[in-house]
Amino acid sequence: MIEWKNLYRGALMGASDIVPGVSGGTIAVVLGIYQRLIEGINGIFTREWKKHLAFLAPLGVGVLVAVYFFSGIINWLFDNYPHQLQFAFLGLIAGVIPFLWRQADGNREFQGSHYLTLLLAAIFVGSMVVFRGDDSITPMTEFEGMDYVMLFLSGWLASSAMILPGISGSFLLLLIGMYTTFTHSIENLVIEALIPLGLGIVLGLLIMSRIIRALFNRFFFHMYALIIGLVIGALVVIYPGFESDTMRNIVSVICLIGGLIAAYGLGKLELTEE
């Protein structure tokens, strides 16, 4: 049976993936569907493919619709109200940490190696804040042989990162100077660019999901420690600092609180629906 509520879940994931610094994988964690997402991607070529397709299809539709229809809005907000938007996502992501901790039963299960994994993951992602790509780079509009290879590899890199909580695919695209090409191709439906991008995204999802599932099967609590660390590190990357305008800072704090409330509400909603 098709899980139609995945449409709004996918929409949230797609909208977040557009913003550099925010991971769709993190939103999947907020929504409580991260492990089901991994299992679904891995199960699409098994005998139970219909069950997994019923979960993934509306999720994928939600992602695609959000990326296409909200890319302009998100980009406009990011251009005009970047601090407020980032504070909202900051609250949303911070709000998921207590849920992750409870799911991992960190108080009882975590030992020294788990805390070390958490710390190293947080430092790794947090250190990305020192790298800045040029988001003003003019998007590619004409393509030659190696450009298609670059688009394919960019899609692979972005999707591999997107499925990992805390690591933003959009942020990595920004670092390698492909972010504007990515968003321009989506907004304007540049089919010539979208085909290699799409192929790279699909391949990246399939390969990374298999790796993550294998790691969960062998190192369950270490994987939770890793994810919590990645999410904590993402807070450092996303935090934009305060502005000189007091009123805008007040709005930023309101957005932060709104994000925290939204994370709590989404968590309660998902638990109620289970």
C-alpha cells in the first residue's frame, strides 16, 4: 500500500537539500524514517520491491516536486534572509539530537569508543566551516565532453552526501563550484544537464545506501554515535552568526525557536503515526 504521507516527508527533505549546509538525511532522521529509507533503497531490487517502492515512490515525488517548485523560493530566502533561514534549520536540526540519543539509548549503550566516534564525526563536519565555495560562480549553460563527466560526478557526490545526516550535498556542490549549475539546471529544466546529474544521483544513492546498511548491521551503536556527531558538526557549519540589525536578530531567534518546536512536533507526529 502506497504511503502517501511520504509526500510531505519528501517535500521537507527536498526543500532542505537545496540549502547549503542542510542535509536531507538529517531531515529523514527528524522524521524518523532514516533507517527505513536506507532499507527501502537497498530493497528496491529484491523480491519485496513492491513494498519498498510503495515507500520510496511518494517520497521521491515529494523530493522532486519540492526541489523544482521550492528551489526559487528557498534560493530567494537564502539570498535575502540567509540568517533567518539558517537559524530555522539550526533549530530544526538541533531539535533532533534528543530523539537520536533516545533511539540509540546513549545513556546505557555508549562507551568510550562511541563517544570518540561522536567527537571525531562532529570535528570532521564542523571543520568544513573553514572551506567556502564561491556561490557567485556563473552556472554552466553550454556543455562539452568532460562537462558531462563533471555533472555525473557532482550528482554522485551530492547524493552520497545527502543520504548521510549532517553532511550537506548542496554544501559540497558549493565547495566544488557546481552549486549554481545544479540549481540553474533544476529551475530551468536543462535536460542536457539533468540527465548526467540524475544518473550520478541514482548511482550514489544505491552505493552509499548499501554501505550504510552494512555498517548498521555490524556497528549499530557506533553508527548512531557517528550520526549524532555528524548532526552536531552540522550545527557549526550552518550557524551564520548574528547581524548588526537588532530586529533581524530577534527574527532569527524566533526562527530558531520555531525550528526547535517544528522538530519536536514532527517527532511527536511520527511517533503517534507509527
